[in-house]
Amino acid sequence: MSGAVESDKVVILDRDGTLVLDRGYMNDPALLEFKPGAADALSWWHEHGYRMVVITNQSGVGRGYFSAERAEEMNLRLHAMVEALGFRLERIYYCPHRPDAGCNCRKPALGLLTQAAAELGFNPRRSVVIGDKQSDIEFGRCAEAKTILIADDSSTLTMRAQPDLVTANLLDAARAVTTLGW
């Protein structure tokens, strides 16, 4: 397999509620914990030659719940958790702004994805965006990427932007991505 093909095998992951347990405006790195199946999903993608990038909204910074330095500590902890599994995340990007800030980096806006694609050298249209919220699916749709919603209910029935696929957990999403050849 050529490096060019591998470079376009990119999975864009949301953090809270997708990769790690969502504990609200979490600001303690010690509380970061993979969701069930998430570590296995990361391993699956790694074994199948996918690059993994995290793009997350962290409005707790803009709301004053925690500092940008604390957000960076959270990112360092997540990197360490993944490295302890034997591989790595390409990078973690986050929007620190409040939802009403009007920035171009808060999902579903494409600012962070555009930055990631430029820095890491991949085509966003050939990536897979995975998250647990409407904004994640809208984000993926705006990028013309494949989208997967992590949900264990029928929440997609009321969503404005419909995902390409719904799975109960990240491991099911990982298996689907490789089975479908995304």
C-alpha cells in the first residue's frame, strides 16, 4: 500500500461521549477514561493503517470553567493514554470558545478540520467523522466526509443532518469503517 493511500485513511474523532466518557465540563486529566470499546477501536484502526485525529469543542475554556492550560493538560493525558496502548493520535485540536462566540473553529464549522488537513496532509472528503452529537454529524456533512453517530437509541430520527451510519459504540464503528472500505 502506498503512503499516499494511507495518508487519506483518516478518522476524525470527537472526544467527550465518543472516545472518552462524557463527564460534563471535565477538567481533571485523572478522570479521563476511555468509553467501553474505545481502546479496542483505536487499536483496530491502527492495525488497519488509519490515522486518528481528535477534534473537539471545549467551551469550558470560554465559559471560564477551566483554563486553556488545563485543556492542554487534558490533551497530554489523552495522548499518553493512547501511547500506552502502543500507538498514537496524529493530533488533538480543540475549540475553546463559547457556542455564541461566532468563531470558525467550533464544530460544525470547518476551521479545525481545514487546519488539520493542511498540517497533516489529508483530504477531508476522504475522512470519516465520528461523534455522538448533532454538531459532529453536521461537521462531517459540511466537510463532505462519511459520518458515524455513536448512539444507542433512535436519536437520529430528529436530527437535521443524518449520519451515514449509526453504531452503539466506537468498536462497532471501527469495524464498519474497515468493512465498508471508508
